[in-house]
Amino acid sequence: MAKTRDNKRENVSIASEIDRLEERRGRCQDNLERAEFKNRKTRLSEKERQELENEMAIINERVQKLDKELAMLRGENRRNMLLSVALLTISAVFYYIFFFNEDDT
């Protein structure tokens, strides 16, 4: 199962993976805000309050995990962008050296 998930993710661009994770993080953040609102505004028994706090802790862990994944993907995206810029610069330099220097000779 994990192999097929990894293969599917390999076929997905980093930007779309970042978008997907940001959407998931947004949904988790909304769920957390709803749970915090419910905790503040309604009178809950001690057991219900404890269950709600446990749920909030789980959601917080998910948000933190998604933040770490997003940071990793953004770093990878930044590295790929720098590599692309470096290759473009090298290509431009070679183009200038080989084609414009021929005109001078």
C-alpha cells in the first residue's frame, strides 16, 4: 500500500503536493477552531471536555506534522528552482560564448 502511495506521489509535482497539503492543513485548522469554539462556548461535562481536549491535541499534532511536510516540500521546491535558474544561466553563458563569439572572429 505504501509503495503505491509513493509511486502516485512521484507522478505529482511538488507544487500540487504543496497545494494538497495546504488544503489539508486548512481543514485541520478549521476543525481545531470549531473545537476551541465549542470548548469555550458550551457547557460540557468533565468527560466531554476531556474528549474534546484530546481531539484538539490530535488535531494539533496533525497540523504540526503537515507544517513539517510543507517545510520539507517548500525546501525541495526552492532547491529545484535554484537548480533550474543555474542551468538556465549556464545555458545562456554557453550560448553567448559559442554563438556571439563566432561573430567576433
